[in-house]
Amino acid sequence: MKALFIVTGRGLGGDAMVALNTMNALEKRGVTCEVALDESAPGVLFEKYGYSWYKISIPQAGGHSATKLSALKGALKLITATFKARSAIKKSKADFVVGVLGGGAIVASLGAKFARKTCFSLISTPLDSTVCPKFNQCYILPELDKFRWDKLPKNMDKSFYPLADNLGDGNEEIALQKLREFPNFDENKKTIVFSSGSSIFKGTLDAINLVANETDKYNLVLVGLPLHEEYSELIDENKIIYAGYIDWINHLFKFSDLTVLTDDGVSLEEAFTCGKPIVALTRVKWGRYQNMAGVFKGAMIESKVEDVCKSIDEAFENYDSLQENALIYGKQCMEAGDYLAERMLKKVE
């Protein structure tokens, strides 16, 4: 059996990891998986794991930050994108199609409809959640408000983000050795990891600088690449351990005492699998609010950027109960990939 994954984004961030982890769960069950990306996507992560990809068109409206204008511009490109997707589906000879988030989910739904193939959509934005359920079975990821609904429409289900099998196998010693390479790392201090995913948003930089200027009692580790080049000037490497874009985040999360993350995406679940409580910064990414505390109850503290120091103190004061709940959610999140694979294959068969 073969599946074609149509993935939004550039093939190097969270969208790509969601696809790769779902693909891994299917491949363990004997499914051959192929990939289609937008023709402009560098596809770094897929290349790293040995995948080539079909180059198609995947319009993007801006995800959670979509406006009426950006949605209209995306819609105008959708006709061409649909038929390029249909062509890739037929060429791949896939038995079913999986659309991953945003434009990728929408293009997959429409392309599969014209190719007369079964399709599944992983959805998390207002636009893909409006379009995709009209055509095929959808799996809601935590950012979408429907994730908190007790009862869902017949063709919708919910799932945590699928994670890599080895994510919970973080090795503290590996992280320690890497951190020792930084001159301002102090083994006698607690370590807090700051991240907004593969890209560093300004709100994350503002938060870490607030803590760095308030106290020197923590190792403050910043992960990711600046979203804009000028953001690099806001990173004071005398006060902050700037790790950059790393492939040892599971080891770092395992070693850390606390994480300060944006309230979205795979990173939240990655921290939970390592048993780490989270201070979730709200409205950092395009001003949107995800209410992740309403999903992961008792495992995180939501915080405005300006309140980050107070929120970190609160997290350490309630550390034991936060960590207990983090571990519970971590176990559930590690099962998400298998859950998705089994549900998809059951419907295909």
C-alpha cells in the first residue's frame, strides 16, 4: 500500500515533522510513503531523512494569521494547484493521500477528490478546518478550538501531534556535554530553554531578555534561527546561551528544568514527553491566542511576555504538580502517531 503526503510549508519546520512522524507510523505498518511539496520548498528535513518529493503548487493564506486578502490570493492559485496535486497523486499511484496542515491539507483534499482517491487531512487552522471536512475525513490538532469540543461531526476526529519514536529517549549527558561548550554555562544553575520553534520570534527574544536582565540565577538557553536577520542583534550571548537550530532538542529538554515556549506546535508535546513543565507565551506568533492551557490542563502556565519572570517563579513554586501532569500528557502524545496510522488504515481497508 502507498500513501502520498502533501505538506504545506518549506519542509524544514513543524509541518514537515508532523508529516515525517505520521509517515514513520504508517511505514512501520508496511505502507510506502511519498511526499509532495511546494516547488519553492527547500525540503531540508525530507532530504535529511532520504526522501525526494514531487514539486507542486501549495498556496498559503497565512494559517492562523490569514486575512481576507491573503485567503483570496491563495484561492486564486488553487485551481492550478489542485490539478498539479491531482497529477502527482496519479503519478505516485498512491492508494490514499494525506494532507498536512493549511494549504497542503486543502490542496490534498481537492486533488484527491479529482483523482478519486481516499484522503485524510490533518488540520489546525480556520481555513483548512472550513474546507477539508467538506471532502474527507479530518483529524483536528490541538490549536484548533474544535479540539476542545466533546462531540465532533461524523467526519472529524482529534489527535495530538504525532511525535518521533525516540523523542522520549533524551539523554541528559549528551545535552550537558554540548552545553559545556558555551563559556557562560554554569552546571550549578537551573536551566531554562526558550524556543518558538525553528524560527525565533521577537516575543521570545523579549521574554528571554527580560529574564536575563532580571536575574543571573539560571542558564538561559535560546533555540532556533531568528525570523528576521535584525533579530540577531537582540541576542546578548554574554547573558544567553544561544544554541541556534539544533537536532538534539530531546536531549536538551530532558536536561532542562523548565521550558518557555510559544503556545502552539510540536514543541509543547516534545517538552511534555521529557517530563518538563511549560511556561507558554501567548500572542507571540502574529498575535494569536491558542488556549493551550485549555488542552494541557495542569501541565503549563500561560504567560504574557511582560509577565514571564513572575510566571517562571510560579512554575517553580508548583513544579511537582506541573511535572506530574506533563508526564501524563507526554505519554498520550507519544501514542498519537500510532493512533493516526491505525485510524487511517482501518478506513482505507
